[in-house]
Amino acid sequence: MKFSVIIPNYNGFELIKKNLPKVIESLSKFDAEIIIVDDASKQKEYQELKNFVSELDKRERITIKLIRNEKNLGFSSAVNKGTLESEGEFLVLLNTDVVPEKDFLNPIIADFEADEKLFGIGCMDKSIEGGKIVYRGRGEAVWERGFLVHRKGEVDKSDTFWISGGSSIIRKKFFEELERFDPLYNPFYWEDIDLSYRANKSGYNLLFEKRSVVEHKHSEGAIKQYYSDFKIRTIAYKNQFIFVWKNISDQNFILSHIFWLPCHLFSAIIRLDIAFFLGFILAGLSLPAIIGKRFRQKKLYKKKDSEIIAIS
């Protein structure tokens, strides 16, 4: 098995400087390469990153590639670009603020060998939040008042609704078959839930592997550093709409969404939730692209929404 580690970066040189040696150490027993996709970081940051990667590449056994976007494209596009340059059978997706424990890939090898329909595996995310450790990585979701609502799942089970785009291992040929991450979700959020859902609906399997552990310091990532809370909420709302409009096909779910939407809009007026309205408008502007992708991906589906989503 060959692994291609894809790390998207936006002004995260200090994080990469601190964490990349640990990533390299975790891969020491495996056939692997590392691809860093710089998503138009500041020129000074990029130059420092370029020099650092060049020095590491010279002295380490592992190949390290650095790719640069001249324009900031967002998470989905950055990861997709990295996968186009990859040579491995399996893609290891890591955020800059994620550090894998040594030999974290050991448990997943047997998992992939045992299930030829296994699309991807989510890692145990040892999340550092407010100085405390919270174990994440397994996801659940329900259909609630016309929307898909995702939540943290208990980590003592192996099934999962989605795998994280910042700490997961994916079989590359299936990733390519599903046309990779959808850039409609740029700059961030929901792209991994969308990909996982499409994989599940297309008949592939997802797994949460609690023995494959990574440490994740959420407060150090680029999103919270460079985006306001209002913009983050707006993007999250926008992408929640896109997910429903693009992926949901069961009639009862569609009717539920249509029924509840006016209620949500009225509630947003009462709460003065401008982010919800703006998210709705931004999603609406993408409607032609959403409809096109909805019809294109439909031919791959083997399951109904009701076979995947629990109704609250």
C-alpha cells in the first residue's frame, strides 16, 4: 500500500513547521509521500514554507511536494489539486493543526484489506478544546425539521455517518469515481459530510477506527484565525442548504424541507439571524450548478435517503 498525505495550507507555516516533522515520523514505516497545497498564503509565509519543505525534502527519506495556488480557492479545491498530483492508492487527509500518533496507519491496513467496498476511514480525533481533551471522529446525523443535522457520535462504535476531511484515509479510486470534494462548498465546511454521504448512497462503506489516533488543536487552525464568527455561520448555513438541495432525493424528505423552510425563515426574522438569510441567498445563487450536479451524481446512487438518515 502506498499512502499520499494531503495537507492544505493557508498562512499556516508555523503550524507546519511544528507539526510536519511529527507527521513524517508517523509515516516512517510506510511507503508514503506528502503533498502540501498552499492556498495562496501571504508571500512571506509561502517563501518560509518553501524553504522549510526544501530542507526537509533533502534530509528525509520521504518525498515532500509543495504546490501553490496563486488564488485562494478554499479547502475542497486545495485538497482536490493535491490528489491530482498524488501517486498513492490511499489518500491521508490531514489539516495543518492535526498531528497523527506514531504508526496511526497500522490499524487501517487490515480494515481496507478486509472490505473491498470500504470508501474511507475516520480517525480517532483527540481534540484539544479549552485545555481539555474531547474524543471525536465518529459522526451521527438525523433529519430534523427539514434539514440534515449532524452531531458528535460516541467513539465506542465503528459505524459513522461521515469521515472528517481533516483526519481520514480514503481509497483514491473511489474518491476519483465520486469526482472528489465538491468545490461548491468552498471555502470550508460540509464538503466531507457531502462526500461521505455520496459514498454511502453509492453503496460504499465508511468506518471509524478508534485505534488510529490523531491530536487536533482546533484553536490553532486557519478558519478561526482568518474568518469572523458571522462569516463562519453564514458559510455553514449556505452549505447546509447546498447539501439538502444537491443530495436529498426521497420525496418525504423533500416535502419536509419545503414545509419547514418558511418556518425557519420566519424564525430567523424574529432572531435577527442575518447569517441564515445570507446563507440562503448565497446557496440560491449556486442553484444552477447544484441542479446540474444533482442529476449527474444520481446515476451512481444505490440507496435511498431513508436507508441512511435517521428521522428525529
